[in-house]
Amino acid sequence: MAPNPISFSAVIPAYNEERLLPRAIRSMLAQTYPPLEIVVVDDGSRDRTGEVARAFGAPVRCVHQDNRGLAAARNTGIREARGEFVALLDADDEWLPHHLERAAAVLAAHPQLHWFCAAFERRRESGETDFQRVYRGPLEEGAYMGNYFEVQSKVEFSNSSAIVVRKRVFLELGGFDEDIMMYGEDLDMWFRIALCYPQIGYSRKVAAIYWGREGSIMARDTGPNSGRFWRFIQRTDRLASQADPAAARRSEPLLVAWLSILIRRAIRENDQRIIAQIRETYGKRLKPSDKLLLVICRLVPNALIRRAGDLKTAVKRYLRRLRSRT
């Protein structure tokens, strides 16, 4: 163990989670490197969430607040934390026993790092594994990524239930943005951290299980609509433009990757207003393939895209029409 052992405060935001909260807490108590404390933030639950948390006793403590949402609950837990690092876990997810041990080893060996993330697995409520998200690319000194943005633009490796952040960094950056509703408060937080601290520790060993509950909002949601995503990208681009020029350049690959996703989403939704705004605002920054997509969108009639249901089919039909006229 390091001469000055790293201390972790494990934080669980919880709203009406009396059924699944015990699994999350037990996974924290089973850590081979125990957390200093487990802080459960009861975000105004209407069920027995707070009572369930308090029944565990030390090192679990429960903080109650009026219902203010996920970002606010995380921020309360961060402020309450006594450890050097804050390790987050959603109330319906769980850790595998080695998570904090591996985080401690990487952070102790590389004291310049201010945050850490591990590979995670998504499981269905039935227990079947949907996928494992593991970054297989090179790691500096075998333990960390040099540029969060570059890797995240290729592999969505970050998950809130697998991330550990130095408490001081959360406080320095103002914590999670409580004004972001419905989508992106976690991505926004990681983006802001990476602008200041692009290096992030990483473990390829799956350390967190992200459960997809049947019938839950997350299970049904396929992502934000193009309008919400567009506003999110604009916001993060403004943050980048206000940062150090070198940090802004580092963030460019992720912004371009998000724009690529947005273009395809806007095409599926036939949102011509968003497509036009992307073309006008970001046309020069897009990947060549995305620039071509926008050109095709201008050529292919909107009604044809709408009837076809997707751009690929619409383009085929459009080309057939042109050939039939020659």
C-alpha cells in the first residue's frame, strides 16, 4: 500500500430506489480496497430509500434533500464527501470488488492524474450481458490516456458508475451543472474536467455493471432528439472556445464526432432546420464524409427522405429517378 493511502468517498445519488439500492451499497462494502465512507443522497424519495440506506449503519451515511434531480444529488454527495477522491455509482448499478483497488493503484503510481475510469459492462435485467465497453488502444505507461477527447471520440469509454474524480477538481469546476435537464450533465462534467486535466487513468478490467432496466427511462431512451443534442453541442463548443487554445484544440475530435452523430440523427428525424444550422455553423470543421452527407441532403428532396425513412434509401431512389430521365 502507498505511504499515504488514497481515500475514496463513494457517492450514490438515489431517488425511489429502495429495491435496488441494497445491491449498490453491498457492492461498495465488498471492495477489496474499502472506501472511507459511503454517502447515499436521498433526493426526496417517496419510498423507503432513506430508511434502507440508514439500516446499513457505518460506514454508510444518508443525506436527505428535497427532490432536485440527479446532478444536484451528485453535487450534494460531493460536498459531503470527506475523502480525497469521489467515486460515483448510480443507485441501480454496481461495482465489481476490485474497482477501488485498481483506481488506488493507478492514482498512487501517477500522482499527476486527477481522475480515473474503468471498463464497464451493460447487462439486461434478465442478467444477460448486452456489451462490454473496453478501450483496447495504447495507454501511456500502461495506465492512463493522454487525451480524453481523442479516445472518447472513437470509443465511448466513460460511464458515471465507473469514474473516480479528485474532490478538489469537482469543487474547482463547480460540480455538475444542475441546469442541464434530461441529457448530458455527465458528459458536460467530463468535458469540463478534460479541458483542464486531459490525462485520465484507465483500467481495462471491467469494474462496473451498468444495468439496463426494462421499462425504465434509460432502457426506452435512444438518446436526445436532434434539438437537445444540438443545444448541448453548442454549449460545449462555447466552453471549449473560452478555454486555453491548446485545450480547445484537444477537444476538437470529440466535438466533430458528436456533430457526426447529430447529422445522422437530424437526417433520421428529417430536421432540416438543424441540418441547415450545422452546415452554416460547422461546415468547415466537419469530416469529409459528413460534408458529403450535407451536400446530399441539399440535393435529395425532403419529401423523398421522409417517405423512404432513411437517407441511404432516399439517395438510391433519387439516383434511380435521375437515371430514368436520361
